[in-house]
Amino acid sequence: MLMPSTLDKLYAILRRDLLTAIRHRSGFVVMLVGIFTELAAFYFLSRAIGPGFRPDGVEYFPFLLVGTGVYTFFVMSAQAFLSSVQESQQTGTLEVLMTTSTAPAELVILSSISAFAGNLVNLLVYLLAGVTVFRAAIHANLLSCLAVLIFSLAIALALGIAAATLQVAFQKGSALLWLLGSGLWFLSGTMFPIQSLPRPLELLARAVPLTYAIDGMRRALLEGQSIMAMAPTLALLAGFALVLLPLALAALSLSLRRARQNGTLSFY
Amino acid sequence: MDRVVFESVRKIFRHRPALFNWLGRERRGETVALTNVSFAAARAEVLILLGPNGSGKTTALKLLSTMLLPDAGSVRVGGFDTRRDAGRVRREVGIAIATERSFFPRLSARENLEFFAALDEVSRPDRAQRIQNVLRDTGLEEQADTLVMKFSSGMYQRLGIARALVKRPSVLLLDEPTRSLDAATTAHFWATIRTLARQETTVLLATHNFAEAAAVADRLLLLHRGELLADRPVNDGESAEALRSFYFRMTGEIDEKVVIGSS
């Protein structure tokens, strides 16, 4: 169970990020315009391709809706978290934050939860707009959705922390995001099933955790599959989370210690 | 028992140029920030760190705050080693560093203090009152609800001091705290330092200001090129001029004020 002081800190971080976000006056409007433009593009793309194309047995627009929604959630969450680390290096807050009574690992996890909470709201707005405005057909099993989301969140958290680790260690956190942004989108089944890829790339795609997060969310949200039916996918997601999260935290702890030793904590 | 202990501390910063920086002039090298520095500070003592730019004052403060770790020797605060018990050390220490803009620009002064107070585990019932007190002590009451992005450098500096004070640390570290402050705020700040010392707080203050040293110091450390040149008490009533001449005599630097005065 979370300690009261940890909840208090989480509240302080969420409040800081919320206040900062709403005081960027146009930020929310830009986000909404971006979501609707993207959805409109995918809607018309799926209409242009026609109803005959049914990847994994579902209509193409809902397939795209879930794929791009989950993919964007992963990348933007890691990006938001990395940006907050980069900003705190540039403004000098990182050094000061590291002298507070809060342990660095706790601080990092709480900050990343805040970054991910904001993007979770974006994902929900994205899916809701897809269903209500663009009439995407869904048959959701909410329990399965929640299970996929929790494990996906843990994996995304690990990716965000890994990006922050690279940023603190080599000032190159954006390299991981570049890899995510440009390399993994076509390997994770975001816009087409991975079975369409050549065999070696398909095998590579099966090693990417994002593939299972997207596939799991499609099956839970579009096909309404039960927890039992999705057990193998959930087990894989849990396995990725259990391996990646402690690894990312250990790497971050090491890089923070190295930065304190070398005096490079505020380098960017 | 001494509350702050520096024992044979060495800190070196190594520069590694970028891998493909063929066009730049940056070369591999190292800067010796502190060499074999030892000192201690007792409960309720105000220790002034004097020294020219690059002498190691800020490095010493950062080592005490756990922002940096020593390459050799040990740094202890309240009996806790900064390497092994960094978490315990951080609970004891409050730091105001010279970087003015280390705040969240779209939060007000009060919101920034509330945020850092939560991370410093200041209890919720005490928080609002403590924040109000430090805002009053640093003369920021009227600007408490202004976004800090609109602050002047002097106001940033006052807010930095307020942030260090709000957790009521047993060891207060201040890096050139009055650099951008006006005369009245500076005088009030010096009085605050003496009050804190009477309340058992150990204060380490890095400065270039001899008047500041004369006003608040119990003891003076003189650093020069990473070495500790002097560690001596500051006598009651000892003037800023006396400290100035001591500084130039010890460091061997030329006092332009004397040169101009004699020409």
C-alpha cells in the first residue's frame, strides 16, 4: 500500500503538471484539434481502402483507432516524461529536486505517473471521439481492457524511465524516442497486422512489447475477449513489465549516481 | 559532535569532449575542484566560505547537499555519510544555490513552495503556515501568488532562500544568497541567519561579500584553487575591511581597491 507521504507527493506532482498544462492557454485546444484531424485522416483512409479489408477480422477504422491510440499513448507518454526531465535539467530544477527528502527513484516514478496520467486522458478522449464522432464499432470487455492497460502502463513507464536514463547518462534520451517514433510503429502492428511483414521482421515484431499491448487492447476493446481468453497475451505483457521496469529503474539509479559523481546532473 | 564533517575530500571534474568534435577546440582534461579539504562545523555555527571564482566553494556546498559525490575522502552531515546515507543527509540539509531559475515558471511562488514542501515531507497541517512565514521572512508576501516566470532575479533569489528554509533544515547551505538583493532585504536576511543560528541551525554560506562575512560569520574558511588556505574564527566586531585585507594577503591576489586608492 502507498504511504500517505507518497500519495501527498503524487498529488503535488499531479497538481504541478496540471497547473502548468492549463496555464499554457492554447495547449488543450491544440490537443483536441490534433486528435480530430488525425481521426478524420484515418477515417477517410479506411473508407478509401474499402470495407473488404478486415485485418484480424475487424473493420479497418476501429483497427486503426486502437492501434494508433495505444501507440501514440506509448510514445507521447515517454516523450512527456523525457521533456519534463530535459526541462528540469535546463532550468536547474533537477539538481534541486535531487536534494529534497524524496528518493530519486520515488521521484522519477511519481513524475512519470503524472506524465502518463495526462496521456491516458488523451487516449480516452481519442477513443471516445473515434467511437462517438466517427462511429467506430466496439464490443468492449472493460475488465480485459483494464488488465491490458495496467500492464501496458508498466511497460510504457519502463520505456519512459529508459529514455530519462539515456538523457541523464548521455544527454540523448531523444534517441530512444526517435527509435520508438520511427522504427517501431511499423513493427508493432499499429496500422497493419504484423503477419503482413516478411518472416524475419515478423519475428522481430514479436519481440516488441508494444505489439502485445496493441493486439491485447484490440481484442479487449473491439472483440470483447475475456481475461481467460486473453491469458497468454496478458502473461506476456506481465512478463515484459516484470523484466523491463526493474531493469529501467536500476539503470536510472546507476546513471543518477554516475551523474552525481561526474557533476553532470544538469548537463543537457 | 560536529554536525558537518569534511574529511580529506577530493573532487575532480573530468572533461570528455564529444566523440566527433573534430572541429571544436574542446580537449580532454580535468579540473581539480577540491584537494584534500578537511573542516568541520558545529551545531549553531555560521561558517563562511570565501574564495575567488573557481576556488571550490559551490562544489563544497553541492557535496554537502548530495548533488555531487566526493572522489576521495568523506562528507558527513549529522553523522550520515553522503555516499551511504544520501537519503538521511537530504532530510538534514536545505540548499539555496546561485542558479536563479530553478523553479517551475508557470507556478506561483506559493505553489512552488507547496510543491517542494511536499517533496521535503513537511507535514500538511504545518505547511501553509510555514510557507506563509518564509514568504514573510524573505519579503515575498505580496508576490506570493504571482507566477514566478514574472519574477526579477532578486525575487528568484529570495524564493530560493525561502525554499531552503521551508523544510527547517538542521544544516542550511547558501551560495551567494544576497548577490541580487537590495540593501534592506540583505540586512534583514543577515538578521535571519543569526536568528537561525540561535535556533541551533548550522549555516554554511559561500560569498564574495566581506561585509556579509563580517555581519554573520562565526568562522571563516578561505578556499583557493581547491585548497583550504585558512580556517579561522571571525572575532566579534571584526570589520569587513579586516577580512578583505586578510583575504588578499592569503590569496596573493592584487587588491584593485588598494591600487586605485594609492595611485
